[in-house]
Amino acid sequence: MFDFTPNGVIQYNYKKFGGVQMKSYIYNIKTHTLHIEGFCRHTFEGMHYGETYKVFKTEDEAIAFDGRAVSMCKLCQAKRDKKILNSTEEKI
């Protein structure tokens, strides 16, 4: 989640939560909304995604696909932020 460079600078790594790789990012092409698999009711694990969804391994790939039009799902972002906060409190 947080990586420390040799000079002590903290870098945030969105792709890791406690050393575990994040789930897939699901992009809804029609609404331009990016979801994290299993984080909200719109995307759940094992769901079959139709033509309106595109699956990416990283958030950066999804943003590169559609540029500035991409917006993060508010439910997914809230859950991600909560997990980040909880994991940083554990490390302190």
C-alpha cells in the first residue's frame, strides 16, 4: 500500500492492500464509471460482464483506455479509502 523510497519518501501504491494485489477494475463504457470488482453492488466476484463492461488489471490501464472521461464509482472509492485507512492504522 505504502512504499518507502531509499531517501524516506512515502509513495502510495493503489495496487496493494496489505501486500495483496487489488482485484480487477471493471469499467462501464456507457457510464464511464470505474468499479473495483466486489466493492459495490454493480460488480461482484464471478459476475459475467457483457459488452458494456471492460475488465482491466490496473486502474492505470482503465484510465489510459478512456482518458479523462473515467470517474471512480463513489461506493468503490469509499470502500477503498476505508481499507487504506484501516491498513495504515494497523501499521502505526
